[in-house]
Amino acid sequence: MTPRLLVIGGGAAGTAAAWCAARSGIGVTLVQHLPGATELYSGAVAGEPSTATGTLDDDLRGFIRALGLWSVEPRGHRVATGSGVVRPAHGIDHALLDLEPLAGLRIAVADVEREHYDGKSLACALGASAWARQTRTRFDPVRVDLLRREQERRYSHHDFAELHDSAERIEWLAERLGRASLSHDAWLLGPWLGLEPGIIAHLRLALLRPVGETTSLPGGAAGDRFRHARDQMLAQIGVRMVRARVGRVSLEGGIWRAELEGSERRTLEASAVVLAFGGLVSGGIELAPPDALDQPFRLSLSLPVALGVDARELDTVCTLHGPVLDRLGPSVLDRVGILTEGPAARGARQLFAAGGCVADRPRTVLEAVESGILAARAALRRSVRPPPPRELDA
């Protein structure tokens, strides 16, 4: 009888936990309700893994290869944001243009007549950055018509990117870019180069030069590419995905039971649970209503865990108008989470937390991946062997 792991949350942490556990041969079910922080990310993969050697360990590298979406190099990367800022990143979505190897070269910035996009201003801001001046890298606006229909001028970046999932559209795009400039060393476009993770490779092959995007805004192409890559990878390794909201998680007779809400109320059973539903950004942790006089925050589902910061439970002064957070400071919003160590954690056996819902840990993509892998490893080490998992009608 094989133990079963239940992962709640489908962001970087939950996906990494599900991947790590499924590779060990146990049955894994991943439950996700709404898009989390990873599906809203910019495409820049931030975070320094906290491994003892300061480098990526084998499982972390294996996850990145299996996902097939990110490039994470020891030298780091450098990307352009849509607002004209050049910033470093530990890793990037493959569709983003890595500026680091292009230092000192000429980069064509696509000047396209689209609402909420100004290629000339973008090129000017990037060219005036400290990095561009130090490396003598040029960003030149190049006029190019990438619109086939007038209404594409008003498409959101996400919807415009979806058009480029077509091979025929990518060929047309390559032909337009090739005619617009042969003298530049690379092309920088807005975040429009498809929602499928592998589409950018076809464009680069056709142009025979580096081409890529700026970073995405929340809800843009980068987040959707993560979703596509996640779903494909988890399906390949046999992870079952359930789209539902978990209302309550409880331990009964040594078996964890997660009650799903919705039109078909049901219960999932597992021998271990990884909580990876995110923090305040993702909705895993919520601000309590004003009439809650005991705590300023609460979990989005019922769980036998404690919330806190600085390795201790929240201790706030309450008034008739609700809890006062002045003593904790504004940074509490980025540090509050589930306590996983010490007596205040009150953690039950075989319940683990990862990613943005954990107190006092960095809210970065690579850190979330690492914490998901560590949570899965801990669940595997302490795994129990209950009766075969069953799905029950509530």
C-alpha cells in the first residue's frame, strides 16, 4: 500500500513538492483553487537558494530541467522591465531577453503602435540606465508593424501574446523583424511572445540572433507560461490535479482529510499534506475582518497550525477598532505565516508547509521551489502506510 501525498497550492512551492514526491513513486494529488503569486510573476526568477554550498542542489536543478521553462545560470542574468529598468535576476523565463551576454552590443527595441506600450520611451530609458552606460550598450527604437488587425492595437499584452502561439504567426513575425533590421545584434519586444513555453525557440532559430521580451506585469504572458509548463510536467509524471477550494484540513485516525468546497463537495484522504497555498499575495493568509479582536490575520482554510512572525505567535494589542499592528511594523505583511518550528508551531504529524505561507522566509521563486522540495523530502522520510486512499462523498 503506497502512501499518498496531498499538496494544497499549485505555485512554485507546491509544484516542486509534487514533483519531488512523485519521482519517489508515491501517489500525489495537487489541489489548486485560484492563481497564486507564481502565476502572476514577471518572468524574472529571484532568490538565492539557501543550500549549504550556496549552489543549486541536484533536486533543484532536476526540477528546473523538468519544468523546462527557466534558465538559471551561476553568472546570473539581467533583464529589462516594461518600465525601462535594467535589473539583475538569478534566473529567467526562457522567453525573456538576457541582457548580460549582450553587454556592449546594439539592441533593437521594437517600436509598435500598441496601447500601453511606447517603444521609443522604453529604448530611451534602458539606454540611460547605469548598466547600459557602464557597458556601452545601445538600445535603439526600431519601427516595425507587428499588427495584422486594427483591434490588436488594443489587445492586452496577454491576449496579444496568445496570438503568437501559432507557428504561422511566428513565421510572419520573424519575417517582419528580419526586414526591419539586419544591423542590430538582438531584438527586445514587449511581453508578447506566446503563452506556450517553447514557442520562443522557433523565433530565435528563424532570426538567428537573440530575441526576447521584457518582464510581464501581473496576469501577463510569463505567469501563463508557468501554468502551461506546470500542467504539462505534472501530467507527465502522473500527479493528479484537482481544481477546487479546500475548506478544512483535519487529522482523523492517523489519516489527513481535506474537505473540498463547491458544487460537488467531497473529501480527499492522504497520509501526509504539504501546505503551499501562499501568503497574503496569494490569498492563503487573509486580513481578518475589523470585528476580529483576537488576531489581525487568519488562514483561508481551517487548519491545526499557528500563525506568527519572528518564530513566535502573533501578539498584538486590540482595540474596539480591531488589532493594532504598529508594534510589528509594515514588514509583518511580508513575514507573517505558519510557524513550522518550536512549541508555538503546534504542527501535527505529517503536516508540512512550504513557500509563501511559511513565516519569516523570503518570498522569492527559487526559495519557494527549494522549500517545496524540502517539505516533500520531509514527508517522504516520515511517511506512514495507512489503508489505501479513498475519495469520499461528503
